[in-house]
Amino acid sequence: MIETKNGNDFRQQLAAETAAAGGPAVRHRDDENSVGKTLFDLPGSTDLSVTVVIPKNQLHTVPAQSLVRIVSRHDKRKYLGVVTAGPFAEPDGLRGDSPMLTAVATHGGEYLPPYHGRVQVTILGEETEDSSLTPPRLRPLPNSPVFVLDDEEAAKVLKCSGDVRLGLAVGHENVAVGVPSQLKSVFPRHTAILGTTGGGKSTTVSGLIARARAAGMAVIVLDVEGEYTQMNEPTDHKPMLGRLHERGMVPAGLPAKDMTVYHLVGRDTANPNHPNRRPFSLQFGRLSPYAAMEILDLSDAQQERFHKAYDIAKDVMRDLGIFPRKQNQAEEQFLLEYDEFERGYPRMTLPLLMDVVGACLARAEKVPKQARGKSKDSDDEDEVALTFAFQTAELHTSEGKSALAKRINAANPPGNAISWKGVLGRLGRLNRLKVYCAETDPNKDKDKPQDKNAPRPMSYSALLRPGNVSIIDLSDTGYSAMNNLVIADLLHGVQEAQEDSYAKYEAAIREGKYHTLPPRVLIVIEEAHEFLSEERIEKTKTLFEQVARIAKRGRKRWLGLCFVTQLPAHLPKQVLSLCNSFILHKLNDPGVISLLRRTVGGVDEGLWDRLPNLAQGQAVVSFPHITRPLLVSIDPTQAKLRMAD
């Protein structure tokens, strides 16, 4: 016992002095349940960012990306913020790199001085009395208490709920991040899923497909590699099974009745055992002639001849009553509104166009009349142009041959047989793929006998069935231009079907009749860089303009596009500008990250810095309905992926 010179107990003296000073320090009543305090600002401080210090025992309660509320000490203003850096551990009264601490750590010492934590908080806004956020006019004052929001309150602030679940927000124990399928400002405004190989894009896409289907959306997947053709089976991938168990989820495939695998006629599918497989063919009459020229990569001279042959073919079809048919006012009206930049001439077939090109080639190759001793004014029918075997039945008739000869003579197509041969060769290569059939109209041709072995076109209206997943398997096409032809045909066909559905809905509303909403459609374009690369767009401007028109119209008609690529550097800026939502997996390319910084708003620097080092299955998620972009741990897929690592 230590005593003073007067013999009094030292502790009694200390207690008396403490009482005289006002008693033991009492925590401020406003600090109850707080985890830290704000510091003073420094000359290097920035707007919307404050530094918070945390006691050692609270260090792990404020992880990165967690949400906090700051109650300004004196003016009682409340601010909501997110931890964008830290928590960092700092010793009390010493620099973390002081010589003493460095020497102790270097030589195996056990000294651990008292320390505290520090985090950097970015202010999201000032909280009003009705719990809404407004842009902050002031900053939190120094020594203001900081509180961590619980999961329920954090989810409410982030507004990240939705029936199409993506995963869990990093920095929170149990905050689910989802996308509302009923919100017209989200999916129809288009999405980009970007990331390097092995970052987890396929897992994200498969989960998006399954949950969008469960939410009643019609999902169409343009699957270049056949990755998603086995989603009717539950996953058996061991690492995936472990992650599913951690999330309290079980393996589950899509219902076979709600999933269809489509593949081109004469091509195999990556999943030949799927119970619901359907071959389909394309319709040449639906393909814009401008898009066809770009995809076939015709030279300027070849394009001129292609255009001339296409116009001749249209005139011949009119003369023969193929389209428009005689006395058919609806088809005549259609031609008045017909736009060749959007689609091709109805009922135009590839063999018919080849026959016209072949006739023009024969005319270009024939010997001039003067060389055969005939006068220039002779009305001799151009028989030389019609001496080859036609593929089109209508041109085998005398009426067909006469109409073709008449139109060729009237059009006076340019000569140069070499260019005509080039066009015919490109069309012949396309024809040898044997994927085209005549354009049909189910309403007008339903009474005609159907050949069971004949290739059948895609039924676009069938793709729009709510709760249905359509996998367009392009893994066996073996020809990149063929993939582009399929994608162009399908996008335009789906757009037309959706516009018809939307027109019926609007008509029912105007008439005061109850009508269900039009289908909500999500089109997933895998390996989008192959279809819409910057280099390809320079050569296929018409094709990109078609996609851009579909994207713009789709925003009003529940038609959303989702671009998926592992090479975002190859995507042009125009494609990214079409998207309002982003799911960013691991990205290493500084140029791509720099581009995305200018494109994706609201992502804090801490998330951009993390992007090159994200773990597999993590992604930065930015959607219009979410208060701020989030780092999300994506849910593992329950369905089987054919090429899972």
C-alpha cells in the first residue's frame, strides 16, 4: 500500500481529486452503440470524404463497403456514408513505420503497442426526417459519432432488392442484391457483363437466366459455344456444390418444359441429349440487303451489282405475283412502309437472287450483237441470258423467263463479268450452307401442305412465351459470318414479334379492355465482341445501326439486351453507351478500366482499384435502381454449365 507523508491512503486521495474534477469520464449519451468518431479535416481532405477513427475492439465491425450513419455532434445533421477504404490499424502515439516498431518486428519481438483503427468514409448524402437522401450541403463536424447500419437498414438504404437475385453485398452479413424484373427502367435499358476468362461471367449469366425465367421473363440466349445447353440438369461441379451449400442453396436445373435448345438445320447441338431440341432455318427475305452486303464483305463494284440484281429480282417477283400478290392491298401497303435498312424484301429467296445474278452474268459474258452480225436495234429477246438451269421454279416457266428477260433488258445492268462472278460466288457459298428456306406467313400459309422434311423457320412469337428459356446453340456453325446472319435475323424477328405484342396491348388499353402486359424479354448475347467488335462495326455499319435501333426501341417495349464478353476492349464505345447497367468481373486492362470509369457513374475509387484483383465470383454491380454501385459476391449457379472450370 502506497501512503503519502501525512499517512493517507494514495487511492483515497486520488478518488477525492477525481470527485473534485467531476467524477469519472462518462460516455456521451449520443455515443451509445457508436463504433468510432470523425477526425478533423486536413489540407489534403476532399469533398464527400471524411476520416473516422475506431477503437481496437470495434475494428472488425466496420469492413469495407459497409454503410454507416454519422450524426454531426453539434448541428445534429445526419449523414449516410460507405466505407471506401480500410479499416487500417494504426498505433497510438506512434507512426506505423517508426524505427522502434520496425526493429521489433524485424527481430522477432513481441511488443504490440496500443492501437486503433481508421477508415475512409464517402458521404452518400444527408438523411432527412423522412429517411430519404439529399445532396449534402455541409460536412459532418469533428468528433461526431459513427454508427454501422444493420443489414435490414442497409438494404433499405441501398435499394438493392429484386426478384432476380444476383448475390450478397460484400461488407454485409446478409444483404441480398437483386434486380426487379417488373421495373421498366432496368432490364429494358440493357446490361453489360464484362470480365476476363475465369472471372465468373458464366456463373453470373446462368444465374441471371434461371432467375429471370422464374420471374416470368422470356429469356433468349445466343450461345456461341454451347455453354448453357445443359442448364436443364443440376450442377455436379464439386467447387460449385460447396459454394451452394455455404449459401444454403441446392443444385437445380431448369424445367425441361420451359427450356428449348435451337440449332441450325444440318448443324449439331452441344447437348444432343436435351429433351426439347428444335432445328431451325433462316429466311433470306428477312435479311436487309445492306446487312447482307456487309456480312458477305462485297467490294464496291460487287455491291453495285448486288443492288442491281436485288432490284431486278423485286420487279420480277411483282410481275409474277410472288410479292405483292395480285389485288392484295395489305401487301401493297406493306411495301409503302418497307425499309430496306431494316429487313429484306418479303418472300425473296436466295436461289431466286442467284438466278438473277446468274442471268446478269450470262448477259455480261455474251458476245455483242454487232459481232454476230445483228443490228443494234434488233428486238431479239435476250435468249443468251436465259440459257442456264434455273434453281427457282417460277423462272422455269415461259412467263418467268419472259419477265426476267424483260426486267434485265430494262435495267441494263453493268457489265464486267468478273464482278458478277464474285457476287455469285459469295451467294453460292451462302447457299451451300443450306440454312435458308422461303419466308412464310403462318396466317396466310396455314392451309398449304407442309413438307415434314423441309427446313422450318424460327417462330419468333414462341420465343416470347413468359417463363421460357430459348438457347440458340451456335457452337457448330463453323463460320463467324453465319453467326452474324443468325443473330441479325433473330434480333430483328424478335423485335417485330415484340412490337406486334406491344401494339395489341396498347390497342386493348385504348379500347378500355383489360389486357395483360406484353412479354418481358431478355436477350443475352454471348461473346458479343465477335458480333459487335469495333473493327467489324467499321465494315458492318448497317448491322450495328439495326442493333442500335432495336436497343432504342426496346427500352419502351420491354425488350432488353445483355452483352457478355471477355474482351471488352474489342467492344466499341457505341455498344457500351447503349447500356445503363453493368456487372464488372475481374478486369486487368488499364485502357478498358479507364473507358469504364468514364462510362459507369458512381463507382468509388476503392472499387476501381479492386477491379484487377477481384476473386472469382466477385463483381462490381451497377444498376439504375441501386443507390450506389456495390461489390457483390455472386451466387453460385444451381444449373449445370457445359464448360465449367
